[in-house]
Amino acid sequence: MQTETMPHSSLLPLVAEPRNPGMDLDMQWVRAVQANTSAIERRASSLPGRRSLKKDHQAAWLLRAVTCIDLTTLAGDDTVGRVQRLCAKARQPVRADLLDALGMQGLTTGAVCVYHDMIAPAVQALAGTGIPVAAVSTGFPAGLSPFHLRIAEIGESVAAGAQEIDIVISRRQVLSGNWQALYDEMKTFREACGDAHVKAILATGELGTLRNVGRASLVCMMAGADFIKTSTGKESVNATLPVSLVMIRAIRDYYQRTGYRVGYKPAGGISKAKDALVYLSLMKDELGDRWLQPDLFRFGASSLLGDIERQLEHHVTGAYSAGYRHAIG
């Protein structure tokens, strides 16, 4: 398939690609998905030592990581003021003096992710920036509210201005092997999102096996997911490298079979710059440079940006600074 030219300021998922329309559920393909856990874990354990990025190269990769962050606040005590501060950080994620020293202008994060009630203030705070607002939906994080309410929640968030919807799947469908039910649910969520792009949160820490992760990833893509995402950030186990490897290879298989690129979002527990570099190198190795753009790759994170900014200051000045000098909110 041909890739269209992507506007420099465009951050929305898949605006540069034909949107994944999904396909009929192919149970033969789903059942063929297997996972060699020991081999996957060996490959994942080797990843941190496979690439050594130093000096200017490391700084460049960290700047790319900033553009791929979904800057997130999903706390019960969120306020309008906190969301406004978060949006200000999304607009200016790295101190201006550091960006000047690095020769960078116009750097922003990939999106701001909030609960439904905080969509309106986020949209207002980001007006004119091109930074999309993402909203978690469908009974996040457990996904156990009545189905018609989950659909209504998507509609309310889209009407409020969310351009991306992070939905949670019903884990029980995966654990019981009810792939048709998972497909139907995901397809309905996709239809309810309309023009808003949908990220399917698999909650991989609750799916039991890597094989289940691979099959759930494939089914969600068949049902039209624009992104697949590891976690809500609320599970006891969130993004891991073995899970990421399985999901990324499912994305690769889907692209090779259908010609449609689907995005990937690891979320939960990624708080250090060195971890971001490992995930970026994994994407490059497994999927290529095209998946290193914010329309196809995002970090779901809140504290990651602060550590990246500290590393960039060290690169510019030669000294580490205290974390409070790079506060998000």
C-alpha cells in the first residue's frame, strides 16, 4: 500500500496511513498463533544490551521519545488546574534553554490522556497546538460496566472533543477463548468511535499467557483497532519486553498479511529514559523506522518525561539536576 505524505505537525494516529478497516474474523489464523515463552524471554532479556547510544545519538533518540509520549494523568484527585499544567507541559515538554542548545524547536508530546471529565479543559488548553486529547473509556480500567454504558461513554467522549479513545477489552473473553465475542465487542467499540482513533488496551498482565496476548492482539486488529496497547497502568503487571515483543510481531504479521499498519502503545511502569531507548530500539529492529513516528508509536507515561529531560540536561551541561527542576505539573 502507498503511504501518503504526513504533515509535519500532524500527531493523530494513522493520519498518514490508510486507516485499518479491519477484516472478518479468521479463526484459522487466530488458532495458528503460538508463543515460545522461553525463546521470547531470551530475546527480550538481550534487548537492553543490543544497542549502545551515546552523546548526540542518545539525545536525538530521547527527543524522538518525547514526541511519542501520551502525557497522562488518570488519578481520582485530578483537577482542572492539574490538567491545565499537564497540557502546558505537553506544549513545552523540555525547557526552552535545553531545546535551544540542542537546536530543536516546536517539540511537543504525542497527546494528552485523561478521564472523560477532564476532556473539555484539556481541549481548551491545547487549542491550536495540533496535540490531540485521548480519553480512557469503556469502564476503564476494569471494563466491567454495562455494555450499553460503555458504548455511550465512547460517544460522550468523542462529542466532548477527544480525538483518540483508549478502550479496555473484556479480559474474560480472552481467558475463556471466546474470540468471536472479543471481535464483536472490539468492532462495536470501533464503530462507536467514528472518526476518533481507537487504542485497544489488552491489560496483558491479566491475560494469563503470551499466546493469549498474541491472539488477543490479532483479534483486536481484525476488528479494526488503530492501536493496540499493553496495559491500563492499574494492573499489578504492566508493559514488559516479552509482552511487547509478542504484540509487535502480531502487528508485523498483520501488516504483512493485510497491508495496514497498526500502532503500538506500551503503558505502565516505563519511567526511565533508558527504558524508553530500549522500546524504541525494539520498534526499530522489529518493525522499522516507520514505526518510530508518533502516529504509530506512543508511550503511555506520566513520569517518563521528567527523567528524559534530566538526561537531556546532562547531555547539554555535563551535570545531572534534581528532579524537581523538571516537574510536570
